[in-house]
Amino acid sequence: MTTAFLIVSLVGVALNGFSGVAALVHFKAILPGMAAAGVPESWLTFPIGTLKTAGALGLLVGVVWAPVGVAAAAGLVLFFVCAIYTHIRAHDYSAQFGLANGFLVVNAAALALALAV
């Protein structure tokens, strides 16, 4: 296991975990950005919060068992590609669009490093 793999995976766990829990509890700060992207508030629990939180847990398990980490990272990459697409379709280039791009980069790096381990 490389140091880069461990660091990127744990950063991904922290970021995706926080974001997932924020969606699950309908954190007020994220509601305007979701509305601007055309995402109904009812989607925050499932699928958004559930998938992000499950992805974070998968990345954490992937530190010990690589196949789970690869699957989790691939799922999170797909999730954030779809999130970016949703923002673009809604012509929403707010802070949450920038965050989605950042999350995509972190999760793509976690996927690449997990595949290399």
C-alpha cells in the first residue's frame, strides 16, 4: 500500500462522508445549490446522501480490501460525473458545481491509486 493511496483514500472518506451526512440531515447550506441544480429536496436522503455515505464507507473498507475500494471509487466517480452533468444541464455554475468537480478529482485519484495498488 502506498502512502499516496492511503492519504487520498482517507481524504475521500472524509469529504464524501461529510457530504453524504450533510445530505442525509438536509443541511441548510446545501439546499439552495440543490434547488438551483433542479434536484428535489426529497432526493437528499436517497439516493444522494445514501450513495455518498456508502461510497465513503466503501473507500474506508478499500484501505484494507482493495476490490471494495475500487468499486466504491468507481461508483463515486460515476456519481459525480452525473452530478456535474446535472449542474451543467441546469446552467448552475455555483459553488456546489465547483465542489462536485473537486469531489470528482479526489475520487478519480482514489480510483487510479486503488487500481495501481
